[in-house]
Amino acid sequence: MRIYVGNLPDDVKEEDLRPLFAAFGQVQTVQIIMDHASGKPRGFAFVKMAREEEAAAAMRECGGMQWRDRTLILNKARHGRDRRRADRRNGERRMIERPGKDRRVVERRRSDRRIGLTREEEDFYL
């Protein structure tokens, strides 16, 4: 079972997280998510544990605990297809088909010019 670990300090390393969760059972992987631009950790990680019972115990015990002057946030990790993006407030994603073109994803926003469709095309396709 994969566990989302949030609110991590900027200087966290895999060697720091592994012993914290190893106390509850076998840790298979620790994946600290890095910022592509700066190369620094983004403040969250995913820990994969061998058994679901061990992961549940780790979430129960470590969730909300103080670690390096921060309160850890632990949740069961959701698969990428199951999560929803919070920044989609101003628009919605839709698959459209255009005559003679491949399918593509467009975002419908407040301004029609942002997606490159005229108002007639938007009415027709969306």
C-alpha cells in the first residue's frame, strides 16, 4: 500500500523517512517528489509498504505527529487517474473531435481565445 506523506521539510532525504516507517514494517520504496526547476524536494513523498496492516498502523501512529518541527500529513495515496485537480475551477477538460483532425484535449475557459476556438466552433464542438 502506498502512503502519501505531506508537509515535509525542504531538506528531507530517503534515509530520513525510511527508519520512521520501518518501525511499523517492511518499507519497499520511498519516493521523495522533487521540483524539476530547482532540484529541491517539493515537500511531499510516497512510501510503499509491503502489507496493508503495516501501512495502516504507520498512518495511525505517524499521522499528525510532530517531526522536524512540522506536523506530518499521512493519507492513503490515490492513483493518478482517481485524483482531481483543484486548479480546474475556471474551466473544464473535454475531449473533442474536429473534422479531419485527431482527438485532442482542450480546456474551456472564460476567454474563448485561450483555447484557440471561435465562438461558432466552441458551440459546435463543445
